[in-house]
Amino acid sequence: MPQPRLHVRYPRVLRFADYAAGAAALSISFAVYLRTLAPTVYGEDSGELIAAAETLGIPHPTGYPLWCIAAKIVMTIVYAGDAAWRANLLSALCGSGAVLCTALILCIVARNRIAALAGALSLAFSLEFWEQSVIAEVYSLNALVTAACILLLILWAESRRNGLLYAAGFLFGVGLANHHVLLLCAPAFAAYVLMIGGLRWGAWTMHLITLLAAFLGLSVYLYLPIRSMANPAMDWGNPETWPAFVDVVTRAQYRFMITDGPRSWERFFDQARTFGSVYLSQFTMGVGLFAPFGLLVLWKREHPALCVMLVLAWLGTVLGGILIPNFGPDRLSIWLNTTYWIPAYLVSAIFIGAAIAGVCAATPRLPVRAVVALGLCVAAVAAPFIANFSRNDKSRYFLASDYARNILATLAPGAIYFGDSDLSLFPVMYFQIVERMRPDVLIANPYGYPIASVYRDMPEEVRATFQKIPTEQDEQVIFEWLVHNSGRPVYTTAQRRANGILVYNEGLLYRYAPAAQPIEPDSPWDRYAWRSVDESDFEDDWSAEVILSEYYFARGRAEFDAGRRAAGLNAFERAAHVARENKESLNNIGCAAAGYGLMDDAQRYFELACALDPEFHMARLNLGRAHMKKGQFERAKAEFDRVPASAPEDTTAKTLAAYCEQKIAEAPTAPAPW
């Protein structure tokens, strides 16, 4: 009985016309990316990544040494635009490079150059891939490495030139120095190599050399300790020692994001449904659902080894992107994690191209085949392009830049600044480190926690109590000490309270002073410059929504402080509308509304925050406080009782619940103080 063939080889792998199809895919995608490229610093991790590349420093874990080196090269040899634009350009180059590799893969396995071009461009214009190709981020580089590894493995299988396999192994190791999501494809690549190369004794030498090549590629990680010893301006985690190096590479600072969330089958199926919805939005439903047919086409064309590799890569990326981050149901958690699925979208694009080729091959008559091919190819490219253009056109995106510049314009000379989110830190760091703006300002927590130089003047016995990475409690102690003892103005983006400290609204920020030394607050609004604060200009962009919400929230506080309560409430309402899917922002707006005596509105904001996430215990606690203030002690106690013993807010909730129980027994008539 004949054995099924694992792979069909062809005498000549790629021809000139195949390279022409790949060049067309590259040129078209790069032209579109250049047209829609962000003109300056973006939100997300853009600012700190660019600052790290400019200084050859260390950004957030895992350090991303490959991206930093590549970005530094591009930022050095390209003279157009500012540093941020040049870093954005790297993403466009990597994205179009991944599109080129996808087109060449399809030329080999689908044997239809028009279908190859269409499949590659469907990837180019898919929602997430396109977005990550026009901003300074690491994901388009990861897509390029993934596509190049697949291409090299297929070329090796076709030609049996082991040098191509070793190159794929080396590139895989180098790629891990950019993003670890590539590791999710390792079982797929290993299965393909074993199926093609076999398990015979002579093959193990080849496999061993491939592994050694991969480990050699990992040597790019030596960048971290070498550059850290130079003490660059960006030196996240200071990975000069082995423990610190391991902490950076393994993302120890963010391990809680993997371990803290609850796990259940119900949660997993909710996450899987989320992936399904997100996947269909990438290519549009009609194009996205075409992908499974491509798998059947490749299987029928006697490519079982290739099918196994692609399916395992797709499943590994999808399941890994669900199980490892274990993201929650709220929009922020989903938004933070969907980029991990980009390699799965790349595999889907290969299937889409193969499906188009299969339909064309099954159409018997040449004129009909031409019409069918043209229609399918146009649909596969035009549908995602039209659906995703407005969201991914970042060519007029200045919001993060304006936000950072206006924060710096708020700060008094010699200020100490605590940012309370990546968006309030990373663009500011870009302007200070790369554009050399406001060197007098001390950013207290550039890595999400206070750095040692900020609290080095504190008493030794106090510093000795701090954790290696200061906790929130440690940060509060540091913050209070700085307000009382540094002699410098202290600012935050989110309001903080402490005994003996006065808080003032100053534009976008809060300023603090010791109670014994009150100040006259500044009004920096006339120094601000915004190119747009219209929500309609920023379609489905979380970073923009957070910034716009902060803008309207700050405007509202300024209006209330000026005695214009109606205008203030209107600004709060607009901030809440923009932040309608942001539980933290809604909670902050509720706290401010309560502080201005608007208890009904505060209660509504807290209820909206709790509706987004019933486990958001801070909002639950504040909702109970709002009920207390209105004298609704039974409703307040019910909210406090919903805070579990495992929550940090548990002690406060129990104390307030006991107070409510006492007031219920006394049948009170007077409301409690906020």
C-alpha cells in the first residue's frame, strides 16, 4: 500500500515572475503604509520604545533588543521627519517585508501569482496588522520574522539545502530577541522540520545544528547587560546582573498579569468568542471565513506537512494568546492583548490566498476563470482596505504628542512628575529624552514605579522598608515625603490624597503642597495647543479615548473651580461618554463629582464602572460611599458586602459595612460624610 506523501517538491522553487508578484505586494503595501504613517509619537508603548532606541537603552521587559537595534539603524540613516516618524517608518518597512514574504510563500504553495498577491495584500490591509505597521511598535517586526521563518522552511523543504534550515533556526533565535510570541510557533516549526527531515540517525546532526543556530541567534540578548552598563537614559530593570537580566527577559514585573486572573472553562470560552469576533474584524467576515477553504486546498495538493505547520502555528498563537495573558472581559484587557494574534492572521492570509487559487483552479473555462479570479482577488483586497482605512489612517494623529507637550507646559520649573499610566509617561519621556525638552523635570516613575534616584535622600531606615520594585504603599510614602521635603513642586495625573497635603487642579494635572505652605495655583490652559480634541477624529482608538477623556475631565475640574458648575458637569459628561468603556476613568470622574457635591452623578459614574467590571472593587467601594453620603445605608452595606476578602479594599469595606449596620440599627436621618 503506497504511503501518503508528506511534501511535494518542485524542480524550481521561485521564478522571476514570483519575485515580481512579491515586489508588487511590497510596493503597494509600503505605499499605503507611508500614506497612513503616524507623523510623530503615538500612544501605546511608542514613546518609550523610541526613547530606548535613540539612546540604545532598555525599554520595558523583555527589553526588545532586536527592535532597538533595528530602530536605531533606521533612525540614523533616514534623515526625513523627526525621530518618532523614522521609528514609525521601521514598522512600515517590516510590515511590507512580511507582506513580501507572504506573497512568496503563496507563489510556492498556491502556484497562482494573482492569488498570492491578493492573499498577501489581504494581510497588509487587515485591521491589526495595518495598525501596527504605521506606528512605532514591535509587532510588525515580529510578523516579518515569523513570515521569513516560514518562507525559509518551505524553501529548505523544496531545495533540501540545509543552509536555509540553519538560517531559519538562526532567524528564529534572533526573532525571540524581539518578542516572545514567536515562541508559540516553535512546536509548528519543529513538527515541520521533523516531518520533512525525518528522524533517521543522520538527520539528527542537521537538527542539532539548527538548534545551535537558534541559540546563537539568542545572543542578541547580550545587548541588554552591555548597554545597561553604559547607564542609558532608558534602563528599565537595569539588567546588568544575572537575576536582573532574567527578570527583564522573563517579564517578572508583569508576571501578575498571568497569575492573578481567575481561570475557568466559562472564562476560556468567553475569551475564545472574543477571538472569533476580533478575527472576523481583521479581514471582514466574508474574506475571513474564506480561510478554512485554503487549508483544504493545500491538503488536497499534497502538502500535509505544510498544513500541519500552519495549523499548529495558528492554534499555538491563538491558544497562547488566550491562555498566557488570560485577559479579562473589559475592553482595555482585550485591546492590550489582540496584537499577540497577528501571526495567526498571517497564517489566515496564506489560507485566503490558497483558497482563491483553489477556486480559480476549479473553474474549468478560461474566460470564466479570469472573471472569478479577478472578482475574488479584488474582494479579498478591497474589503479589508475599505473597512479599515479610516481607523488606520494615522497621518494626522498628533494627540499623544499634544498631550505630552501640554503636560510639560503645565509643570513648574524643577518639577517632580508622577505619571499614572503609560500614556501619561511614555510620550513625555520621548520628548524629554529624544527631543531634549524640559531637562529640569524629574520623571519620578518612568518604569511604572519610583526609581531609586527619586528617594535616595530619604532616611535610610525608611528606604530599607521598600521592596526592590516599590509597591503602591511604598510609592505613597515616597510621594508624601517628596511633597514635604524635596522643596520642588510635585505633580500627578491622577489625584492622590494624604494628611497634611493640599491638592490643586492645574490644567491637566494635580499639584501638591504641604498644608503649612499653601500656594496660588497656576492656570496653564492658555499655554496649551491641541490640533484636535474631537472624538470623531479618532475611530476606535483606546489611547485617544483615554487622552480625550483626561482632557474633558480636566476641563470640567477647571470649570467647577471657576464656579461654572453647569459647564463643569457638561465637561464631566463628555469625559464619561468618551470613557464609557474605561472603568478607571469613570471611577475617577465619579470621585471628582462627589468632591463637588454631585452625589447623584457620582453614583451614576460608579455604577457605570461597576457594570463594566463587577470585580472592580474600588468603584464598588466608592459606590457604597455615595449611598452612605445620601443616607442610603442599606444599599451602601450591600455594596460593601460585595467586596471579597481577597481584595485590597476589604478592610475598608468591612469597616464601612459595620458603620452602615450601626446606622441602620439607629434609623438615621442625616447623611454620612463623604
